[in-house]
Amino acid sequence: MPRKARSYDRHIPLPDPKYGNVKYAKFINYLMERGKKSVAQKIFYDALELVAEKMKSETSSSASIPAGVGTPSSVKGEGSKEKSIDGRAVFDQALKNVTPLMELKSRRIG
């Protein structure tokens, strides 16, 4: 008779249908209430689109200011590159910012 309990495989959620990313699917599952996954997906995707629109409006408003006028010297060259930042990049950066850098494990003594 085995004394050790059987270990089960961890369930990995399927990637989200729009972008095919597992991180987004996990966040949608965390956002979901009362089993309403389609509502959570709509909220998540609408939020990504809203962030993309705000980033686009910020970059267009900052591009209208001539380079070197009221901007630090490190930011001068950024207006000419025309970097496009979408909502997914902002979400990934936000997720990276809140993720802990180090894992702490408790140690049993005695």
C-alpha cells in the first residue's frame, strides 16, 4: 500500500481565442465572476482597446510639439521613431512590474 499521495498534473488553461496567449487567458479567468467568461473577455479586450486609443492620442499630441521645445534631451529623438504602443504591450509591462522578482520559500526548522 503506497503511503505517498498521487501527484496530479497541473491544469494549464487554453490560450485566449483572440491573441492566443496563456497569460491573457489566466487573467480573464481571474477577472471572471459567476462563470461569465464571455463578459470577462469583453471587459478585458475593451480595456486593451481603450488603452491603445489613449496611447495613440498621447503619442499624436506629443508629436505635434516640435522636438527640443519643453522636452528633456533624452526624449528628443523619440518623436521621430514613431513607436506604436498597443494595449497588449502596456498590459505585459504592467504585469511585469507587479510580478515579484524573487520567490521566498519557508524553511522548517526542528
